[in-house]
Amino acid sequence: MDGAEKHDANLEEALDEALAPYRDVLPAEELESFRDILRDELSRHPVSATLLKQLAPPPVVQHSDDLVAKDAMRRAGREQRARERRGQAMTVRELVPLTRQQQDLVTQHLGVVDKMVRILSRRYSGLVGHDEMAAAGREGLTRAAASYDASLGVQFALFATYRVQGAILDSARKAMGARRETTVLAAHSALSDYLGVQRDGGDVMTDTEDAQRVRLHAMAAGAAASLFAGMIGAASRAGMRSDEDAAAARDSRAKAFALLERALGELNERDRRIVELHYREGHELREVATMVGVSYATVRRYHAGALDRLAARLRGGGLKAPPPSAR
């Protein structure tokens, strides 16, 4: 098995374990959708991508002609995106008052919006328009620059990626109202909240392969739990539909609700309150922060930790090592 095959096998193994608790309570189609989303997100998130690389360093074998051609394509793409960003930069400053330094952050990272719109446009094609996604993403980037705190130890590019993603998904949910697709968007938004605070990939110099594998599996499990809680929470708030699909889905949803309730019952009071306020009652994390009396940054860390512990309960046992969430 070469490096690329081992990389894929390690990821699929982590996804198998992360999704195991939901096989008996979610339809096969939803499970496959979860798997696709998790595979995409974990493959590109800096923490999980680094863990996968450490577990299976891929060989780099390329011919010089290929490298020249790819470099030319990248340069052309960068020039085109730079032209687009110059036009966008004139509008984003009007959204939120920014300092000069914050304006520079926005201008330098407009490519984050472009990338996220491309990813989400493919995933939600036909549900939300490209222009609406781009506008929401630029607003999310601007607000990310306004609230960024470098002392938290998270690079702005990562911080902005998940703020942009969350802004696009929030906008899409509002635009689509009570349509069924909002449960999918709610699940993806929950995943964005969880991944946005992941920053501890361990120590590449001292960690054993087993420790790296445990971290990867814990992160995959927490990510899966965020998708599950987001989807079930949105479904419970919207209520069961009365069309012909509802009868087929009712038993599956009832099992999913029961599974989530049992796991919530095993969490400590703080974790359970945060999860219930955010998912069952539908409050944004900023509102949850006010309700529990902590800062937004703190509640985001608490929320990610609660999902890690929820994932452990859903798997039917404790974690073998601390997950990569910031506490």
C-alpha cells in the first residue's frame, strides 16, 4: 500500500468509527451524505490533514514539465483572483467599520470567500445562489477581521475560513426558511462551529503513531457528533413534515432523537446546557455565550469540548486521549 492509499485508508477508518453510532438511526442516504461532508472537511482542515500526513507521508513524484504547467496555471489563477479582489475590497469596507490593519486582512484573504463559495456551491447547487453566498461570505470575512484576536493562537486564515463558512450557511438557512434542506445546512453549520476551534494536532516530534491515530479518530468523532446534533436539532425545531416522506422518516427520526437524548443525559450540566441551547432551542453561539455568562470565544471552546464528550457518549465509552479541541 503506497502513501496515498494509506492516507485514504486511515481517513476511511476514522470515518467508519465516527459514523458507527448512527448506522441504526439514520437512513443510508443521510449517512453517506455525512461521510462525504466529513471526508471533504477533514481532508483539508489543517489539524486533521497534518495528522493524516504524519500517519502516511505521501510520495512526491512529479515531472518537471508537469510542475511548469501547474505553476503557470496557478499564476494565471492568482492574477485573475487578484483582479476580482480589488473590485470586492471596495465594497466589504462598507459593511463594518474597520481599522487599516483589519482592512488589509480582509483584502489579503478575499480568496477565502472565493474558495468557500466554490465548495458550498457544489454541495448545495440549486438551493442557494452564487451571488448570495459570495455576499454573505464577504460579510463574514469582514466581521472576522473586526473580531480577530491573534492572542488566541489561531491563524487568521483558519479563523476566517470557518467564520466565512458559517456566515454563508446562516444566510442560506434564513433564505430557505423551513424547507427540509435547512436540516442539512444546520448540520454543516454545526460542523463549521466545531472545526473552527480545532488547532492542536499534537507534537510531530514526540507523538507515537497510536497517539496521532487517536487524535484523528477523536476529531472525526467530534465532527460527526456536530453534524448529528445540528441536523437532529433543526429537525426537532421544524417538526415532522406531514407529506408522504414523513411516515417513512418518523421511525428513523424517533430513534435519532432518543439516541441524542440518552447521550445528553450523560453530559455534565454546562455541556448539556450549551448543547441544548444551541441545538434544541436554536440560539446562535453568541446568544448562548450571553446566556451562560462567558465570552463568545470561550463558549466556542466549551461547545467544541461538549461535542467531543457527546461523541464519546454516543460511541458508548470514554475517549482514550484528549481530543484536539481547545478547552
